[in-house]
Amino acid sequence: MGCDVGTQSTKAILLDDQGVTVGRAARAYPTRHPAAGWAEQEPRDWLDAARGAIGDVIRTAGAARSDLAAIGIAAQVDGIVAVDRSNQALAPAPIWMDRRATAEVRAATDRVGAAAILAISGANADPSHGAPKIAWLRDHLEDRPDAYLTPAAFVVAQLTGRRVLDRANASSLLLLDVAGESWSATLLEAFGIDPGALGEILPATAVAGTISADLAADWGLPSCPVVVGTGDEHAACLAAGILGPGTIGDIAGTAEPVAAASSKPVRDPDGLVETHAHVLPDRWLIEHPGFVSAGSVRWLADLLGCGPVEIGQLAAEAPPGAGGVRFQPALGGATTPRWNADVFAAFTGLGIGHDRRHLARAVIEGCCFAVRDIVDRLERLGLGADTIRVVGGGARDRTWLQAKADVTGRAVELLVEPEATALGAALIAAVGLGWFPDLDAAATSTLRVDPVRFEPNQSLARQYDHGWAAYRATFDALEPLAVGSPA
């Protein structure tokens, strides 16, 4: 069983002992925005959704609960759960798009400098990452937390009682020496964090423990092994075969991480892409950890009173270029073309003749321009590729996929399996059981790429080059006007 504890829902996927998918299910939950720049979820909702999705997928697959061999968890990165000694959440968890901890970032950068944080951790000194959130929770919660867990580590702790995380999840906290793969004393001191409150770093495939007797009885499951697991984009890249050079992975979910695998910790001096550990023990993911992408589509759908699928249909009715309307995809603060927590989204170029179709097209194209920022940077770092392999909800919309090919000038393909993150989590569990010798073998044995490819339309290249340049110029013009989180 693989569980993807995502931003909008928890998805579960069940594999047989040959690695073949025999069932899928999902349960949704809300995100709250109680203040400007805040985004939080109830950790209990993740557990309730996991319990429901696991039960649903076993039932629909016609499997016996007693046959469940192991569970793997892959979860949204950069959220933090403050827990007590019994691993119960003390407060709602600020998730990846939460940027409340700006003062904590400033305090840490005043101590050691933003350049040092980037050099050691491979990640930007930004409130979206885990360490600033830990510092905020430490200073604002009435009850003093006993530990601070990533979403994946929290779910594993609930299942097994053990606090563990893999190096991939650890590498996004702003606390890991990403080259040395251990906690950095300099960064721990800069944020005032005790490493004992973070959990033990273990391989993703290591068995964290078995499901506790109480929880097994409550969920109706056997006391089967639970592996350490990893972050959502890391599991998705595993399932998508992003194991080395040649293909760029694009996880088009609520956020849209874009990544390339590398055998060494390649650094971007400008920090557009970050250096994270891969779930594979001897590799790194050189990645942009994500801007609000499918989340922007859902936001527009909510504003227009329709569903996300209808946004793709509306976009298909508008011309390429959206009639001059452009969208800056920064609903959670900007991370492309530059990281700036004070810059937020904007529509520009609106005229009286524009309608919902142009807005829909502009949102999709704005997200595609952001992807181009990232893949072009990977190219300059020697990690370019002619093909982008897309997974996630954004992989289901043909208009979006074609626009991505046209804007980036690269072919776009997708997996046959729609739930790549949950599949990756299941493969990690399968390796932990010994069903595959290693993660490389698990990924290559189960990789199935859809034969349909989206090739760039060369006749639109000049138009989209102009559109991308205008999107960049618009960001340059808006950035000096930024005043922080919108009310």
C-alpha cells in the first residue's frame, strides 16, 4: 500500500507482489487560511483520510485486509506538525504554502546570512521551508512541543510510535548539510532548534516499525510493517523514472515541483532551483520545490463557480496568448522567476473584451511560463532534457499539456499510472519488503509511459517567446511594488 498525503487529499494505491496496481482510492480534506499568508491543515484530517482511503482501496480491490504486506507514506513537503510526547498534534500544521514565519527567516539570516543558508542546506532562506515554521511554532504555541515532524514523519509516528524521516524530507527543512547528509550545527543554532526534536534520519525503505496494536484494531488492519517513506515529489519522481539525466520530472499538483536527478549535489548560485536529496540514497534532486499551480486552477474555478476540469475547457476556447492577458502564478508568494515571499499573484493586460475564457487560459499559460523558468535554469546547470514527464492532476488536461510543450519548446509525456506519488510510496514499501532489490529496479520494472506525446508547435514558438519575456518583465515591474502578504 502506498499513501500520498497531499495538499487536497490522501490517495491510496494497492500493488500486488508483481508491482501491478490493483486498486486506488482518495479522501479529501480542507485547507484553512486564518490570516494573510497562512495556510494550515489539521493533522487529524490526514489520518482520517488515510484510514478511509486504505479501507476503500482494499474493499474495491476485493483484497483481504489480512493480506496487506506493508505501507509506505509519501507526503507533502515543508509542512510541520508540533507534537507532544505521545505524538499527538498540538496545533494545526502550517503547510508548504504557509509563509507566516518571515520574522524567523530574518532572524536566522541576520545570524548567519542567506548565502550561508543556501550554501549549506542547498535551499533558500524562505518561510515556506520547515525550520522557520519550527521556530514560529516554538515561540507561539502555549504548550511546548516535544518534537516537530514533517507530514510523512507524523503519519508514520501515528502508525508505529517512532519518529523517523528520510534524507529527502530532511533536506527541505533548511537544517541539513545537504552534501554531508547530516544536521548542520550552524543552521540548528541559527534557527535555535534542538536536533533531538526532529526525528532520526533513516533510508526511506527502512522499516520504521509495525502498525501499533491499537491502531491496527481501530483501522481493521494487520500489524504490518510501515517503512520510513519520503516527500511527495521525491516519490513521484521515483515512480516517473526520474533516476538520472535525460528526462525532467514535473509534478503538476496543487504545487508544481520540477526536478532533474543528479549523481552529485549541483548548486544553482541564484537559488531558483534548490539542491535536495533524492529518495535514492546516492542521488540528488535538483529541483524547484513548487509554485501554486493546480492550486491556481482550483482558485480560479472557485471564483468562477465551476470545477477545475471546466477551467481547461474554457482555456481551450481562448487563443494562445490569452488575448494579451497574463497571470503571475504566485498565490502563495513568488518562487519564480525569483523567490520573494512578499510578491503575490496578479492578472495584467485585462480589457473590457476579455472574459472567463481568457482568464482560464492566462492562468494555465502563467503556470507554463513558470515551468519554462525552471527547465531553462536546469539546462544552464547541465541538467537539461528534451522531454518533460508530467504527473499529477495537471497531467489530465490536454490543453495544459500542449501549452506546456509549446511554451517550453520540449516534448511532454505522462505516465499510464495517474497516481505517481502513491505509486512511489508503494514501491518504497515493496523495496522495504525485499520484493525488489533496490529502488532503481522497482522504478524501472513498473515504469509505464503513455504512448501519446505532446510535441511543441513550432509555429507558436515566437509568440510564446514574446509572452514569456512579457511575463518576466511584468514580474520585474511588480516586484518593487510588493508590500507583503495580501489581506
